[in-house]
Amino acid sequence: MSSRKIAFGILTLSFILIISGSVASCVLGLQQDREETYHRVHEVNDIFEVFSTNTSMFELKRDELYQDYLANIYYESMYQSHSKVEELFSNYEHLVDELSKNVVELKKYCDNMYYPDSSVNSKCSNYKSTYEQVMNYFVSDVQLYNKSVEQFNTLEERKGTLFRIRKYNTNKYYVDYNLDGEFDGCDG
């Protein structure tokens, strides 16, 4: 065999090995990408399930707060019920904090991502609006209660009594989390 035929054979074999290596690398990359996407879809579903449960708990806690106290605020009973209301607000705020943690996780998996599963895409687009509503409902409720506390304190001061109630303090504020220019859930 001539050296040209040997060189051509080696060159052809090298070319075939390079092409097959490239194809194998591409196939492995696609498989790895598919596995990572599946993992991310699974994570979004799991986190959203917790988020959804926490949202339902928030709604229940808000209903309880309204039914038991905020819907029927009477100055005559505010002083006696204040500690219970403060405890309810504390539990209520704890749920908002838990939702905030869920939102951090969802943001990590959802922002600037598109998934092949439409239900996951829907979850990724809806969590922001839901979180915005929850946060703004909470802030509105605190402001409503604090306004009643101010009125109670003013009334008691006019009467000359020493009864005073402190406002519920929070570091939460109205948010436009989905950046649509509106504050969903904001009454104020």
C-alpha cells in the first residue's frame, strides 16, 4: 500500500471519529439538558404546591381575622381584644414571610425561563400577581387596624383615661411585584 492510501485512510478514520464524537457529545448534551429541564419543572411544581398551600392558609387566617375582629371593631372592646388581635396579626405576618420565601425560590426557577410544560409556565406567570395581592392585602389590613387604634387612642385621650393601644408594627409595604404599574390588592 502506498503511503497516500494510508494517509487517506487515517484521515478518513480521523474525520469519522471526530464526527461521531461530536454527534455523541451533542446527544449527551441534549439528554443532560432534558434531565435538567425535567428537574426544574419538578422543582417549580413542588415549590408552587407549597406556595399555593401557604396562600390558602393566608386566606383562611385573613378570614379569621376579619370575622373575629376587623369586621366588628368596637372601641368599647378594643382594649380587651388587642392582645389577641396582635397575636393574630403576628401569625398572619408569619404566613406572608413564608410566602416571601416561596417567591424567592419560584423567582430562581421562573424568571426568564420558558418550559415545555404549559402548566408550569402558567404557574411561573401567576405567582407574582398572587404574591402582590397577598402582600398588599396584609398591608391594607394592618393600616385599617392601625387607623382604628389611632381613633381609639384619640377617643380615650379625650375622655382623659390612661387606656392606650399600640399600633401593629410591620416592615411590610405595598408592592408592585409583577411590575404592571398597578398595586393588586391595595385598598389605599
